[in-house]
Amino acid sequence: MIAVDWGGSSLRVYRLDAGGAVVDRRRGEEGALACAGRYGKVLAAMIAGWDDPLVVLAGMVGARGGWIEVPYVRCPADADALAAGMLRLDASREAPGFGYRQFWCVPGIADRTSTTGDVMRGEETQIAGLLDALGGGTHTVCLPGTHSKWVQVRDGTITSLATAMTGELYALLRTHSILARGMAEGEPPLDEPAFDAGLACSDGGGSLLHDLFAVRTASLFGRFPAQVLPSFLSGMLIGHEVQFALAGLSTPVHLVGGDGLVGRYAHALRRRGVAVHRHPEELAAAGMFRLARARGLA
Amino acid sequence: MIAVDWGGSSLRVYRLDAGGAVVDRRRGEEGALACAGRYGKVLAAMIAGWDDPLVVLAGMVGARGGWIEVPYVRCPADADALAAGMLRLDASREAPGFGYRQFWCVPGIADRTSTTGDVMRGEETQIAGLLDALGGGTHTVCLPGTHSKWVQVRDGTITSLATAMTGELYALLRTHSILARGMAEGEPPLDEPAFDAGLACSDGGGSLLHDLFAVRTASLFGRFPAQVLPSFLSGMLIGHEVQFALAGLSTPVHLVGGDGLVGRYAHALRRRGVAVHRHPEELAAAGMFRLARARGLA
């Protein structure tokens, strides 16, 4: 089968063998938000040469305004509930060679246990890929990103989730705010001392709205040079996220994602005495395979 | 004399009589950050017809990269310390009729009592204008804005200050973030129930990074219509600012600024049982007059 992880700003496709192992992979730059009206064409180009009849999609491609809107499944939700929420998409006329394929899209998960509620779409496949390895008991999974997700899993069931807008805020402040003025352009490599100083800013449990201004004063007072200020800001935001997210959650924390960002979170967590387990973002493919089997497709 | 309150994105000029009372006022749209190389010309147009020989300036016009860089005075700082830090600016050749005038620029204040430190530039004139009314004892002054300032005053001396980037974050999130997607365009009037719901989000003392996502879910779940989401976001940010800023500060709180924004802060503070006193932003003119007298200019 083919697993398609189609987020708001990225597109990753995986080819899996009959046992669910990834045998090939490709990356695209066209996020689901930019593909309205041409999803079929973009996907056909990405999976050219792969003749597998089953295609499972996940991510913003299944959001309102996406290729197909797949309603959220409410938590508590296990793999069977997610599989039952999958919707079949008729894409037979969208590209040559699509006629013999079946397209299925995975639902996101909504947590309506609080007044505000919370949602995720796409990350649920990574959790699904992790469930068997987690086994019984209560587990905390963190998926860092533009919108980081902190997910509680109990005995194979997703029981709650919370989003932190850390990555998006970093990008906004990095490019559009007064804090950007003192910073070097581009994305310089991580500077560990500046990142640690940023983490330390959150130790007092104070206000992020206030702490952020320390990036400005660090520039004014010459505390850090321009090229390490992004690391200082990153540490401050991740430190704030981690400090608040940990309240009430079990440890260790399972981190899922790419090396760079997960490395920053692992460092922030270990600094607070929290053990971590790291897992690759390719879990999404394993999760889609698991859901396809639960649905009786694979 | 003429008092010039020249911030990063606004320009206000006041004409004062010999007793310091405001007899005329004008507003311009050209902030100090946009006037590099033509400060004299812009100011000449703003004060055309006013022949007063003394011109006192304050705000970002005196920052690094401004018309003249006036070094920060460190707190604790009283009116005499601020007056002593004023610098004279030679603007005689910048515009016709400038030759007979004296131009002086007020310094900002730096708080270096913490590792990160803090600064303000412009707001110190409003505090200076308030000092006599405050009298002895310990007082908390809040100046809401793009960068809100929370200032502690003891017996006529500014002892500490803290910045919250609330207004800037509101503008960033309102226009550039995923939260903007569900919002109506423009700046609709304040919706009190939505603003109160935003304030309530901060009651738990949780993470702003998480709470902000409630604006997204409120849109997804249809909790609020698009035109009241800006009020919900505003309440959330001001609620977070107020909750953290109050820690360790004396009450009541003196609020300085324009009616609309000060009204929101007054509501947020009263909701927490904190009494407020409101003061107009025109205090800046009174403060510049007071500093000019302390310096022996007026």
C-alpha cells in the first residue's frame, strides 16, 4: 500500500510491503493548504511508478476545505475507532491510473472534554504507529512542530490531547516582530548556551508575554550576538511549553519527530529531570498501515 | 514650550503655556521608525505656526537609530535623574525657523536589576507627569500598548519595570497566524462576552502557548462567530498579562492611556478584584514639562 502524510505545509509518501515495512519514500513541498483543486494531479506525480492499489491519506488533506472532509473522531479513541472513522474518497477521475486504486482518508481526533476542546489531524497516525510499542498503562506522547501535540494514551486508547502553538509563534516572532530586528537572517545552527539561557527564562514560571521581551533586551544590552538570538528565542518558547505541558502528565515522555526539533525537546525535558524515548516521524506510515489493517483493507 | 511624543508608530505634539497646561495638540501618523533622514522636515510640518523656542522630545526618536541616541538612565530613577539624562540636539539646520529653537530629548529608563533587564522609552514621560499626583508610598503604574509597561514607583522614584509584548502579539496573531483564518477582517467593536471568555482562559494559570489554540478550536467548533474572535483573543492575552504582572505588585493599579485599551485593562483588573485609577495619555506632555523645569529649561 501507499501511505500519504499530507500536512498543511508538507507532503510525504511511503510505499509499504505486505508486512507494513517502508520500502520507498519521497518528500514533496506542496502542503495540503496550497493544493486546492489539484490534489489528484499533485499526488499522481508524487507516487508515479508505484502501482499499489491501496492509498491511505492522513493530515490536513482531510480537513474542512481539503480534498475530503473527514469528521473528527472524539477521544477516548483507540485504533479501531480511528479505523471506523476513515472515509473512502472517489479519486478515479482525477488522474490517469487512479481508476484501479482505492483511496481512504484517516480522521483527525477531537478532545471535547474541556470547555475549549482541542484537535489534531495527521498526528493521530503517528500515535497509531506507536500504540503496540507502548503497550498497557498510561503514556505521554509529545509531537513537536508548528503546533505541538501532547497526547495522553491509556491502555491503547488516546484519552486526551493538548496543543501548544510553539512552532508557529517562533516563526511569527522570528520574522515579523520587533525581536526579529536584532537577529541574523536565515536559520543559523543551534547555539546551545543561548538555547539553555532561553530554557532558564521559563524556570520561574513567569509570563511568556514578559519573558519574550528578554530577546529584545539581550540585543539592546549586547548579551548575545545576532546569530544566536534565534536559539535564545527557541529555548524560551520550548522551555515555556515543556514547563506547562508536564503538569499532570506521566513520565517518561515519548517524543516523535525529526532529529533536530526532537533533539531540542529531549534536551529541554532531560534538563527538568524527565526521561525521554525518541521515535522517528516515519511512524506515520506504520500507523496508516495499522489503521488499514484494522479497517480490513490491508 | 512644545512637547513631542514620538513613538515607533505615532507622533503627538502638544503646545504648553508657561504653567504647563496644554493649549493645543496635533497628531501625526509618521512614527519615528519611518522617519530616518527626515526627522526635521516631518517635525517642522507638525509644529508649523507654533513659535515656542523650547522643544522637548521623547520616545523612540531618542533610540539607537533614531534622530539622536539618548542613553538609558538606570533605575532607581527619579525626575531629577531623568532631567539630568536629557541631551540637547542640534537641529538648527534641519528646517527653516529651527535656528532660534532649543531641542532636548528625554532619555529612556533601563532596569538592570535582573539577568535579562528591561527598558522603556517614551513611557517615562507619562510616569514623570504622574509622580506629583502619586505622592509618597509604593505605587503600580500600567501603561498598556504594543509593549505594555508595568512600573513600580516608590516615593517619587521609578524602582523597577517589566514589559509585556501583549499588543504586538495580538497584532501578529490577528493578521499572520492560523488564528486569523477564522476571524473577520478589520477591527470589529469589542464583544464583552467573548472578551470575558478570553479572560477566563487565563484563570487556570496555564500556558499561553496552549490557550491560544482555543481561538482555533472556538472557530472549528463554532463556539464564537468570526466577528467576535478578535475580542476572545484580546481577552486571552490581556488576561494572561494581568495575571502574571500582578504577582508581587501593590494595588490599586494606575492605568495610563487611551480610553479603549485602558477600558479593557480596567475591566480585566476589576474582574480580579483590583481597583484601578485611570489617567489620560496626555500625561506625557505634563511629564516633559516637569522634566524641562527640573533641567532648568522651562
